[in-house]
Amino acid sequence: MIKVSKIEYYLPEQVLTNEDLEKEFPEWSSDRIHEKVGIRQRHISSDSETVLELAVKSSEKVFENYDRNKVDFILFCTQSPDYFLPTTACILQDRLGLRRNIGAMDFNLGCSGFVYGLAFAKGLVAAGIAKSILLITSETYTKHINPKDKANRSIFGDASASVIVEKDEKAKSYQFCLGTDGSGAENLIVKKGAFKTDFELNPENDFDPENLYMNGPEIFNFTIENIPGLVKETLETNGLTMEDIDHFVFHQANSFMLNYLRKKTKIPAEKFYIDMENTGNTVSATIPIALKNMMDKGILKEGDRILMAGFGVGYSWGATVMEI
């Protein structure tokens, strides 16, 4: 039904290393940060860099080897948009010089965003609305983070990934498994910034409510409680077993969580890909970045079957299977 034919990503030039963090927070060593979250550095957007600017750069890399006139729909996933309105995807259409007789929309999802974007793309193709979709996941989460928040600063990085999803009659149609639990909304949230005003400050810190707040233990518990079942459901829904999957690519949250998940789900280490050491947690962009790196390293071969799972803020989660 659909295939991913192109993946490119862009990382801001500014880099924040563990050594940089150690200088600001002497009680933390660079090695301790790496041991805890599996990250050595992350890329940080400058004051003038927005998700739109990052998306232009990742998309132009795609169009170095793909005819931009084929694109007939833009799906733009972000939780740090340039504006409340207009839609970032609409501005991107103009900036990229794409045709005007195409669809364009933003959708607000975080760590599950890439999987949801693929699901939307599949629906557009199945409905006969589009044949070539530019799916972008672009985030500047670091702009939400308080400078004194050493925990979140050690985890998150900024990035944009641009993916071409095309109609392919020969591709097998795999099913998606999606989930939502809004009762966990306040465990990963930016309380101030939109139109709600009757909010309380986070009791665990004295950061401004315009800053990102994450209850790490609760996010960990949510993940461990829900994602093993999501993997099982995805396999069963698609009539597959663990042995049928060549690679498992999860949202790159942090290495401790990923390794815990792998062991709990009983996924063989050689099938489980972790790649966040030099980029950090880039939210909705982690999975496409990992896929691109796997392709560049020759890890992915034609015919390989990948189970992808995204999960986090919302709470929101989703998984599906894709073949190369």
C-alpha cells in the first residue's frame, strides 16, 4: 500500500556536550550523564532557528534526489510550531516551491508522531487523496526547557526529519496499533503558552510554567506498563511472531528505558537498534533519524521487516511494521 522511499534529516549546528553540562552542573560528571541516558551530545537550535527553518533544510536534502513536483500532500508533525496560526505546513509549501494544488496540515503529537504520520499517510493513499506525501517531524523542544533544568537538558535535542511516503501497489499493507491515555497529560507538559490560564505551578520545581515539565518516574512507569503489550498487539494484529521481525526501532527516549523495555519484551539485543548517543531525544524525529542511520550504515537490507514503536507525551503511543 505505501512505502518509505526517502529519508533525510537535519541537525542544528550548535552542539551541547556532556562536558558542557558538567561545567554548568559540577555535581554531574559527563560520564555519569552518558551512563544514565546513553547520550554524549545533543544539537540545539539557535534563537533564530524554528521548526520551519529546520524542516526546510531537511526537506531540501530530500529534493536533491527526488522530484518535488510529485509531492501532493504535506504532513507536518510538531509540538513547537512557529505560530499558533497559520499552519506551518502551509508556509513550508511556499518555502519549498511546491505545487499549490496540494494538501498541507500540521498535527500536534510528540514521541508517537512519526508512527501516526505514517498512519495518516496510509489513509490518504487508501482514500485516493494522495500518492506522494512529504511527512516531516520537526522539533525544537529545547526552547521549552529552563536553563537550570539539568535533567531535561541532558536528554532532549532538536532536529527535523523529512520522509517521502509513496503509494506502492506491491508493498504489503501492515496494520497500525494506536493508543491514547489523556489521564497522564500533566506528566509531560508545557502548562503556559496557549490560552489556558487557570493552571497551577509544578510542585516539584520552581521553573516557569512556560517551561517543559516531565515527571520522569511516571513516564517510565507508563512506558513499561504499555509498550510490551503494544509490541505483542502489533505482532498479533499483523499475524507475525518475534522471529518474523528483523529489526525493532523504538522511539529513542533514553538508553536506560530502551534497554529495560528490550529485556522486558524479550527482544534479542542484535535485533534492537539504539542510536541516540550524538543526537539525544529528538522527540518525533528519533525513529526516522534511526532508520536513516541504519540505511547509511548498511544495517538495513532489501526485504527486511521493521517493527517501529513510538510512545510518550499525551500519553500517546503507536506501532506498525514496515518492509524495506
